[in-house]
Amino acid sequence: MVYIKTLRFGMVKKISTLLPVLFCFFPLFPQNGADLCVGFIDTVLRTSPAYQSALLEYNNAVFVLQPYKYRWLPRPAIDMSYGGFLDTDKTVSAQSHALKTAFVLLQEIPGGIGVQVQADQFFALNKKSGAARPYEFSVFAAVHVPVYAAAPEMLSFVLEGQSKAYNLEKDMAELQLKIAEKRIIADAVFSVGRCLLLHERILLEQERQELQKKDSYADEQLWRLGRLSSFELAQRNTDRFESYVAFLQMKRQYENLIQSLYVFGLETKPLPFDIDVWIDCWETYTEKNSVQNALSYVLEAKRLERAFYTETERQLSSLPLLRFSASAEPTGVPALSDGASFFPDFIGKYWKNAGRWNWNFSLALRLPLYPFAAEYRQNAFSVHAWRFYKLSEEQLFKNRELQEKHYQTNLCLLKNLSEKALKDKIDSDNKTLTARTLCAQGYLSETGFEYQKLNARLAANMYKEVRLNRISALLNGY
């Protein structure tokens, strides 16, 4: 704990060590209002753990999407396998080794079409007697195509969804980051403003406590003179005690607010000491800089669209598949005993004599005869899913219009409250001038005049609070 001397009363007040954090902000930020706001935003976005977490989530989402972005490119691969046999019998020594390598090329084509091409090579070695064919080669290709004749409406949805999928996912990640950024900035501005208002309010409540001590002494004297009943004295003491409890709760709330600033990376940063400058700067900022609204609506609309396309693409697995495959291998290749040495000569002779190829073809299609099979209901499902998506989109748009109306109503209400608070502030200032005259003429006690000045400053504090709430509403948007 540290001790700060208050000049107004010439008394030493015990304040939390967190309080000095509020008294040296402006050296870090420019004095110009717009520059102060921009500097504060940059500081929050640079140091806020909450924003850094949101930024990391965005970067991870973009990183995960990279393979999906290039999923239509061919995907080559190499498969390798080895097998061996060893006989430990001393009378018969035998070793067999086999190695198979395959070059595989996979290709996805929009519309659920898949292509696979594979070239296999087989190498064999038998230490005892050699192998009849120590080298073999074959090639294989396969294509599968969904039978869209069973669901003609689905093809256009699938193609459109697959063309939009990457951009939808990326846009959703960017929108989530923008929403987090807007929310964090608005919360940071409000939290700092709230801390400054509470700090000012605590100082005012300290003055109230000093005035109530004078009232307590005066009431005690009136009770001793019989001009105040014991019940009235107890009631006034109870009111003063409740006021003191509220004052302590306010200080506790203030310290909790200061500690919660770590969310914005401001727990070790000095904050502005002038609430008037803080509010004036952000009022000017919100007037000159419009906040992007309806981000949540856009995000939900894209999620709804992506969900429709994802579900439609998932239903592709229920469609019949037309499968075509073909394989080929050379014929007329020699055996190892046909005058070729082990590997090099044999492989050369293998390809030299591979003038003819054996080709195998297959075409497969399975059509269910059951009239209520899932394959025959996909077209209706696609039509119904599309209608449901459009209805959900319309409902989402109506909710967005309703949110906008609520937002405008709330701004209008805050504007009216601000005007009312300003009138109350002006009225309290005028009453202070009147109270000064009455005090000078002896019609009002010095304590009464101090109470009136305190009420005027409390009215000014309330006016600032309403203005801060309006700033927060503008920065949050809808």
C-alpha cells in the first residue's frame, strides 16, 4: 500500500498500489484526440492476450485451409513395400527378397469425380535358384462418377458449393477476427472509462464521508440538547453506515476493474488521468469513424450457406457410383532362363520384348431396385434443403433488421438520457451559484453549501457516465 496526500482536506488517504497506474498515461500517447484514440487501439491490439488469441485462431484457420484451397491439384505419392524369407536349415540355404514400388496419382474433380492412376514395379531375388521373373511392371487406372441422373438438382448445388467452399471458410475466419477486434476495442475503451469514472466517484464519495462525519457530530449535539430523538439519530447513523458500506464496495469494484484490465494488456500500462479528455476524444472518434455493423449477421449468413453446401456434398455418398477401371501389363516378356543375366540385362530385355500389352477393363454400377432407397430420395432432399436454407436466410435477415431497430432505439434512448443528464448538471451548477449566495447571506450553512457543490460534481459524473455508455454502444454496434 502507498499513501497519497489529498490537498483538498490536508489529510493522508490510504490508496491501493493500483491507483498510481492511473496517473501517468498521457506521456505514452499523443495529446491530439484522434492520435490518442488510434494509439490506444494500437496498444490494445498489440498487447491484449484476448486479441492475440483471436489472431492466433485466425492464422491457424487460414493455415488449415491451405490444403483445401489446392485440393483440385493432382496428388502424387509413392508406395513401397518389402517382403523377405530366410530358411535357417544348414542343409538347404534359401533366401527370398521382394520389393514392390508404386507411383500413385490421385485427382479429385469438382462434382464428386475421382481419378486414380497407379504404376507398379515388382523386383524379386531368390538366392538359391533365382526367380522366374525377377522384374514385373503393370499399370492401373480407375475413375468413379456419381450418377446425377438419380438427383439432377444436386449437381448444380454441389458444383456451386465446391467453388465457394474455400472463400466461405476464409471469409468466416476473417469475420470472426473482425468481431473479436471490435468487441475487444469497445470493451477496453469502456473499461478504462469506467475505471476513470469510478476513481472520480471515489474521490467524491470521500468528500461525502468527510461531510457525513460533520453531520454525525452535529446530530450528536442535537440529540444531547433534546432536539433530536434517539430513533431519528439511529436512523441517520444507519443511513451514514450504509453510505460507508457502499463506498467500500465501490473501492472494491474499482480494484477489480483495474485487475481485469489484463484482458486488454493494460494491467501494467499507465492509464489517462482525465476522464473529460478521454470521453471528448472518443466522442470525436465515433463521430468521424463509422463502426462496421452487422458483422454477426454476415458471419451467420455465411455459416448457414456453408452448412447447406456441406450437407449437400455429404449426400453425394448416397448416390450410385459409376466405376470404370482399366489395367495393363506387357506380354511376351522373357523368363530369367531365356539367356538374360540377373537384373540389368533382364530389365532391358523385358522392355525390349514388351511390344504387346494385355488390357483389362471393367465397368460397374449398382442400382437398387427398392423404390424407397436413399439413392432415389436425394433429389427431393436437395430441393427441400435449398428451400429450408432460403427460409432460414430470410429469418436471419429479419433478425438482423430487428437488431438494427433495437440498436437505433438504444442510441436514441442514450441520447435522451444524455440530454437529461446535461440538464441535471446545468441545474446543479445553477443551484451551486444560488447556494453560494445563500451561504454568503447566512441563509445556508457551510456544510449545506459543500453538499450542494458535491451534488453538482456527482451530477457531472453521472453525465459523463451516460456519455461513456453511448460511446460504448457506438463502438460495439450490432
